[in-house]
Amino acid sequence: MDIAESLNKFIAWTKIKIRLHIKEPPTKLYFYEREIWWASLGANIGYEQDGKNEVFERPVLVIKKFNKDLFWMVPLTRQGKENRYYFKLRQDNENSFIILSQIRTISSKRLIRKIRMVDEKEYLDIKKRIAEFLI
């Protein structure tokens, strides 16, 4: 991607980010740990996982909910690797990979729509793997 394309991408994301920031949160937005949602992650720097499409969205797994406004999440990708920084997640006969090393806090204002809930055993395995990074 050349400099002009990169600049246009950041300008488009900045416009969306401003709209997300000023919008009133929905009064009936309920999200829970173990859920996978589409979320507007944005145009990020370097090797951070970007969102895709016109609203820079990407599936994310809710790891830890702190309150109705903030939570820890990890992004998902189809292009995973077989190493300790990725967790293979089976869904609908296709593989997705959770990028364990890219855990971060985001606002619930970034959530777009719920996709599904992760199996409880699988979720506990994911949390265990993330905890290994935090120690």
C-alpha cells in the first residue's frame, strides 16, 4: 500500500471513529463474556490487526467485561498460524484463529452485531492461554 492509499485509509477511519465517539450508546446493548461480535477496530499501526470493509470491522471475542462500556477483547482472523500466539477456533466447519497476543480494551460503542457464543470449555482454554502471556 502506498502513502496516498494509507493516508486515505486513516482519514476514512478517523471520520468513523469520530461518529463512534459522539454517538449515544444504545440503551439495550447487552454483551457478555464468551460472545463473538463484529466490532469497528479501525485502521491500526504496523502489525496490529485492522478492521475490514467500510466500517473497519472485524470479529472479536469478549474476554473480560468490566462494565457496560468497557471490555477486553481479542480479534479473530481466518489467516492463522500454528503457534502459541494463535488459538484455532472451529466455527461452522471453518477455522478461525484468535490472535491471543493482541488482547486490548475497547469501548462497547465499537460493537456492531453479535455473531455467536463460544463453547464454555473452549473459552476456558482461551483464557488459560491468555493468562500465560500476562504472567
